Amino acid sequence: MHNLPATDPELDLAALIQPDRVSRRLYTDQAIFDLEMQRIFGRAWLYLAHESQLPREGDYVTTWMGTQPVIVVRHKGGAIHVLHNRCPHRGVMVITDDHGNTGNTIRCGYHGWTFRTNGELLLAPMRDAYANRYDMQDHACFGLSRVPRVDSYRGFIFGSLAPLSYPLPELATFLGEATHCIDRIADRAPAGEVDVSGGVHKYLIRGNWKAQVENLNDNYHPPFSHACTTDETTQRQFRRRYGDDSGVHLDTSEQNSKWDSVLAQGLDWGLSYCGPLPFNHEKRGGPLYDAHHSALAAKHGETHAEEILTDFFHNVIVYPSVVMQLASSHVRTIRPVAPDYTEIRVYPIKLKGAPEEINRQLIRYLNITHSAASLIQSDDVEMFRRVQGGLASQGQEWVWFNRHMEDDQFRRGGGTSEVVMRNQYQAGYLRYMEEK
Ligand code: FES
Ligand SMILES: [Fe+2]
């Protein structure tokens, strides 16, 4: 599983990834993509699912770790296992639905081998044929392989394919400051936990996975990429959520320096977050806001409730696989399929214990902004397609991330700075890729 592909003898990572620019080959080259799947997606903590998607024994979600299919399943007694979705017999994917309940067992559709939900082989039909020569209880040969590291934070389940010898910290340490962002999302639920079982938007983009990851904390692009989604004169979008009677004010004037007032903060392992957007202010007050505030105040007290409802960040990237947003509350996963194909999944994060209308509005809002046919996300998707198209050109070698190169403090800059992308390459990408 951990055999690395033959490395291109010409592949000199330090030459391809410089402090202020990276080679176009990172977005187009199959050998580099294969190495990324082994060394980045084969090692990092990757987001897999949320516990609310698996409330009962036997509930499962299928997903991918890089290009490898896995099953996240709740076993007897409540433990969650992450199993490779690959029959040990002849290689069939044992579950193909996105989610469901498999009872106590998982049965392969090809020849009927049947496994417990912890991956152990329960029975192989007409077993006598294997005689005594094989120990069918030998899990390494005949069980559904388990992903070696699985952990969760506030119900968000992560796994890592890294062998235990790889120096990956525990999940909470890996998340570092990002835990505060995840706490804030979960604390907004008066019940203290969120619900990510509200459906999903899925789409394939014709672009490299890094184009999406680099876009998430990029506050240089909105005045241009998203100009078409706002009214030219009022700079207003559409009604957003409770307390907002007039629509989001998304200022797309080209010289708008307010975007630079947004904090961009890189973290260890290529993680990052950005501060609240300058035009994202929701008005306080109104019956729904008040009901939400009261429910939180009953649990946390007035002052803390106020704090919880204040946006201190816009979104947080747990590099390389997921971003979570606070105000437009959702989880967005990034799954590389090929150098020029990436699957995106967007799951609304519902707030347990909040007035139901808030959760309904959230889903309506995400339908408008983040579905395949949305007003905002489709602008970005079109840009990723154009990036991939442009990088087919060999007229220039470099993709530049040098904006505010001289001004940034360590890993920190203004919104239009490209410090976060530089941090993704230096603290994340290279760290994983350089280790053999
Ligand atoms: S491939 Fe699964 S039982 Fe044969
Ligand atoms: Fe965008």
C-alpha cells in the first residue's frame, strides 16, 4: 500500500516549488499527481464524514482518501471504523452506495464473502475449498483492511493512511488553531453539536485539486471573478439569512482595499483560515436571531452567546482535503480524481437545537451559492477550468504567489496577500512531499 511510484529522476521539488512561485507541472503532470496521492493524501489527516451521518449501528458513508475508496461505518457498540472499500478476494468494491445501513455485516456482491463491520471476515461461502492450508482469520490477507489512524473532533471524523512510523501528530495537535474555528461552528448549535446529514451537492470540476484549495482563502479574486453575481450599482447580492433584509453587500469595485483588511493566517501543515469578510455583516435582531441568541444564552450566558454569534473567521482550510465555513455554514470536501479532475462535495452544517427556520434558510442559501448551478461557486469553477486550460500552454513556466511577499509577517497577511498559498506549499505540500 505504501510503495511509492517510481519518482521521475528529473523531479527536483525545490526547483519546482520556490518560495514565491511554483511550476505549471504541479497542475498537469501525472507523475507528480501520483506522488501527491502517496505522500500528501496518503499521509495527511483527511476529513471523511461527520458522526451525525452515522447515528446507528450499521450506518455507513462511503468516501475517498485521495484516489482510494473507503467505508466509514459504525460498528456494534458504537465504535467507528474506516475500512478500505476493497474485497480481499478479488478486489471488488464491497459497497457502492454513498450512504445507508448495512446491518451487522457487509457482503461482497461478487462471491458473497461476508465481513463484520469492523472488517473481520465472517464467512466465505463453500469454505471447505480453502481447506486448512489458509487461515481465513488472518485479517491482513482476508479481512477488509482498516485505515490505521482514525479520530474525530467535535464529531468531524478524520483518517490518515500514514503508517504509524510516519511522524504525524494526533488529530487535535494537527488541527492546532483550527480547533477554535471548528469549536465556533459547533458552539453555534444550542445542542452543542451539529448535524451534517442534510444532503450534499456534488460536482466534478475540470481542474487540479490545488486550484480549489488555493482559491478558498483568496480575497484578491472576488471583485473580478464574482462581479457578475452582484448588481453593478448597488453591489448587492440577494437576501441571505435572518436579519438581512436587503441582501449581502459584496463590494466588487476593483480598487476596493477593504479586501486587504481581511486577516489571512497560515498554520502548521499547510492549514489556514481567513477572518470575516468586510461585507459579510449580518444585521443583529429580528425574531429568528433573538430565538437563536436566547437558546445559546440559556446554555452559555448572555456574553458568551454574543461572542458565539460574532464571526471571527470566514472559513478554515484543513489542508488538503476540506474547508469549513462559518456564516454560510457548510463543509466542502476536495477529492482529487486526476491531474485535471477534482470532485467537490458541499454538505450543509445544520445547528442542532436552533430554530428550524434557520436551518431551512441555510440550505436555501447554499443552494444559491454553492450548488453546481449557483451564483457564486460556478464563477470559481469556471476559473478553475480556465486555469487548467491556460496551464496547457508552455509559454510560461511559473504560477506566481508573490503578492505582498515583502510585507507579510510570518504566515500572516492581509486578505489579498498570497501568504496562505505560500504557506500551503512550504508548510504543507513540501513537508509531505520531501519526506521519502
Ligand atoms: S470478490 Fe468479493 S467475494 Fe469474490
Ligand atoms: Fe470565489
